[in-house]
Amino acid sequence: MLKLKMKGTYSAGPQLLTIDQTAARLGVSKSTVEKWLRSKALASFKMGRLVRIDSEELARFIAVNTVKPRRPEWLTVQVEDQFWRRVREIIINEIARGKAG
């Protein structure tokens, strides 16, 4: 039988974060995280007086609150179309100049 000695803490379960750890990960103040918890914007659970945030729940919170780019898709396509139209004009002009000369 193989016996392994392990140093440190290993857990197969979810990673649980304190309010301070959550604030540090997000780059916000502890009071901001507490405000999100009070308003139920960020889910947590209590073990006695200890409040913990599941790292997977934090990832979901980040995904839900990520701001999408404001630039509409059609604008990107329009800008690309204008670019390629201009490239085509330049090439045609260069070909015409080469044939004329």
C-alpha cells in the first residue's frame, strides 16, 4: 500500500473566499463587497459569523457584470468595407498608372 505525505491544505471542493480576499481579487474596497452582499448582487453563505464567497459564484458575478463593448457589429463591418474599398481603389489606380506609363 502506497502512503503519501502531503503538506499544506488540499481541497477537492470549491474554493471559499473571505470578503477581504474577494475585494483584493476584484480591486475594490471591502465595503463595496459588503454592499454587494447586502443587496444580494453577490451570493455568499455564512458559517456562524464567518461569511464566505464561493470562487465559482464570484466568476459568475464577474461574467454577469462584464460590460459589453458599445461598438455595434454593423459599424465594424462598415469600417472594414470602407478600408477594403479604399485598398481596391489604390490597387486599380496603380494598375492603371502602370499600363499608361
